[in-house]
Amino acid sequence: MPSMATEKSDVSLAEEIKLQANEAFKANKFSQAIDLYTQAIEKNGEIAVYWANRALAHTKLEEYGSAIQDASKAVEIDPKYSKGYYRRGAAYLAMGKFKEALKDFQQVKRICPNDPDASKKVKECEKAVMKLKFEEAISVPSSERHSVAESIDFRTLGTGTSSSYHSLQVTAAAVAVALVAILMLVVGPIVATMVASAALATFLVAKKTGWWDGWTGGFLTKSQILNIGRYVQLSCAHLGASDVEPQYAGARIEGDVITLDFVKKMMDDFKNQKCLHKRYAFQIVLQTREILIGLPSLVDINVTNGKHFTVCGDVHGQFFDLLNIFELNGLPSEENPYLFNGDFVDRGSFSVEVILTLFAFKCMSPSAIHLSRGNHESKSMNKIYGFEGEVRSKLSDKFVELFAEVFCYLPLAHVINEKIFVVHGGLFSTDGVKLSDIRAIDRFCEPPEEGLMCELLWSDPQPNPGRGPSKRGVGLSFGGDVTKRFLKDNNLDLVVRSHEVKDEGYEIEHDGKLITVFSAPNYCDQMGNKGAFIRFEAPTMEPKIVTFSAVPHPDVKPMAYASNFLRMFS
């Protein structure tokens, strides 16, 4: 039994260690801060602030599952500790769990009723939950969804006054009325059906379709209204685009072929913060879709003897660091092929430039660049972390839907020379998964919250053997024994994955059987990490790791296009 003197010593020492942890946190040394807060907790685990502070450090490393666990412990120790609820709510928010976040922020408001900041956050969170409910109310079953891409023909965009499409103003008015009707379905079906009937009349007169001749009036069902909305959407897909104006001085695609000269000109324009014409952006994304849709979920890559191959990790919208990779290692080509291992977008505020560049190279030469899906190539992440807002700002709402669709066609993993398994996240919750199981995954969907596809995109390695809960709250953590069994079962030598920021841009784990590579240096302009990429040369395929530092970029902060709501908690 410890003496009173020992207990007092532990309490004092814990407080000293906490102060050291605070200093590490202020210096953006979040992993070090977590280690120090852990030491403080081991000395005195009954102080709520230690747990809440460690939760905040976990949040900075995107370890939201661990943050929720620590914040929950803080409020268990002190149910009136508002920061515990606040930090748990912020972690839920970062995971897109708005309903859970709202409960915690409401508790903060109850504890601090006169805190204007708490009231503001509750209101913003309530708006997010209401928007989520609205989106759920008007969502269409996957079996009834129409392809956005199939409604767009970039060759006929901007046909001007000779277009066969009808008045944009009349059709847009009908769309607005139809949207009002759908919204009112949530609160009043009778009024909604009346408004929808007016929308139908306006729209079908504008389109002069046979639907109008067959309509006898009266109320419409919710299904009919939603069908009209989808018909309006598809019919209006081309509207709003303009001809490529003669004064447009940016990069141009001549015909259907995307050339290296075009890609170089486009990158140079992006470097000077100029925009690509939407007509060409449509062409790049649609042609990329046609390439990706024909690929399997697991792609085999062959590197012939004497040739090399480069694997890059997360880029996260850091366009100027992407240019630096090409400066250091050469542009993608059949003689200099790349694999970019997911998380091309979000966080960084040049995600549109990154994705159009990578897609353009894919169109130029499909074997010059391979693209793997990351957990941030998804609607839920893009809505929270900036890509959706950036696309709306730089391109249009239609591109938001188009990118979401094309991201679903990205392969989930690659195998290089039958020996190197490359995946964004990691391995699986059960042993015995074969490469054939990965090939058989139906990937054409938003990532699920469990199963093989989820684990490929979200899982992380851990130093201890076996498996453990995910520090992110999605997927799992897996040890070196899991890695070695997977490699042995599939006659592989190495796992290469990304998904985690590393101080040196990479980390070798599991007795050299697993390498993490991360290619976004000084991540979010605050982490101070290096970036890295890996070069393999056949036939030995020994990994050669190249590290690099961040380069300057225009004064546009990370998360500049994220929702105001999320930035309130950053």
C-alpha cells in the first residue's frame, strides 16, 4: 500500500509531466504530448483534464476513436467538466457523427448556459443535423440512382444559342420550385404535392415533352415528385456551361486526346492560380471514369527488369508539394510510372488542382500513373474536410456529384510484381483473406463502415501483436504477426500503405515487412513532418525511400473551403 508521501509525490510529478505535455502540444509535437499525458495519467489517473488534454492531442493526429475514449473518461471522472463533452463532440464531428456531436454540445450548453460560444456551436450543430435529416429524407435508393456522368457529354457542352436545350431561366425556375416541394415533403405532403404539380407543369411546358400530354392533374406521390426531380436534374445537366471563350488563355485540349503539352500547360496555369475551363475539366474527369470503370478492385502491376516504379502516399490537396515530387522524380510516363496511394484531396486547399492533374496524367497514359482509393475519396469525408466546398467554389455543384461517382471507381489495392501489396489503410479483422477476396469486392459504392473494403481504407498497424480497436474509431489496428500471416498466405514479401502522417515521411514497421509512406510534408501547414516516396527497381524491388521538405505555396490556408462549422472547431 503506497504511503501518503508517495501519493503526494505522484500527484506533484503528474502535474509536472502535464505541464511538459502542454509545452509539447504547443510546439505541435502531438505524439510526444500524448506520451507525456499518458505518463501523467499513470501517476494520477483521477484528473479529468489529463484525459481531456490527451483527447485533444489525439484529435490533432486524427485519432478520433482514441479521442472519444479519453474524453469519455474525463466526463466519467467529472460529469460537470465541460471541456470533456466539448472535445468528445469535436471528435464525433470530425468523424461525421453529427447527432452524437450535438448531444455533447447540448450538454456543454447546459453546463455553461451563459457561454455565447457554446450556444453558437449548438446552433451550428443543430443546422448540420437538420441538413442530414433532409438529405436522408430525399435520398434515392441505390438501385434507382442514375449516373451523373452518363448525363454529361463534354463534346456538346456550351453549344450556345444553337443548342437543342430550352431556356435556362424557365427550367431553373422549375427546378427551384421542385426543390421547394421536396423540402416541404418533410413537413407538409399536401402543400408539397400542390407545389410539385406546379413545378411539373412549368418544367414540362418548358421541355415540351410527352409527359405533359399524358398528365391529368391532381396530386402526386412522393415517388413521383422525386422522379420528376431526377428527370429535371438529368435534363439540365448540360445547362449553364458556356462555349470556350476566344479570350480564354488557359490550357486547351484539342479533340479527345489529352497530351503531355496540355498537362504541362495546365499545371503551369494552376501554379499561377489560374483556373481550367470547365469544359476541359469535364473531359478529364469523364475520360478518367471510362478508364477506371474497366479496372478490377485489385490491380496487378508488372515492372520489367531494369525498370523502376514509384509509390507515393497521401497528397491531401498540397498541389505545390506534388509539383515538387515531379521536380525531384520526374513527370509520370511509361518509363517513369507512379502509384498514388489514395487521399489525393481534402485538408489542403489545392485539391481540385491535385485531382485534375493526377486524372489528366491517367488520361494521357493509363500505364504511367496508377491511382488507389483512400478513405478521403468519399462523400462523407469530402463534405467535412474541404474538397466539396472547394469544388463548388472552383467548378460547380455538378462536379461535386461527378467526383463522388468517379471516386467509387478507383481500385482498392495494387500488387507489384506479385510481391508488394500496396493499399491505403491496412489489413483485416480476420486471418485468411486472400488476394482473390479483394479482387471480388464490389467497390462501386461509398465505403461501408465495416468489412474488407472499410478495413483496406481505414486500418492502421500497431506495435503489439494481434489486433486492437482502431484509434480512429473506424477499421482496426493490426500487429506484425497479422502482417506476416497475410504475406505468407498470399506469397507476398511486403506491405506498403499510407494513411498516417510520419515525422520523416515514412516509417518501417513489423520487422521490415510493412512500410508507411506519406507524401504531404508539413501536413496542414502545422505538423512539421517531411514527405516521402518509395522507388522500386526490378528485379530486386528493394525499396529506396526518398524524403523531401515542404515548399512554399500561395497564402491559402488548409481547410479554407471546409464548412464554417468545422473550422469553428479546428
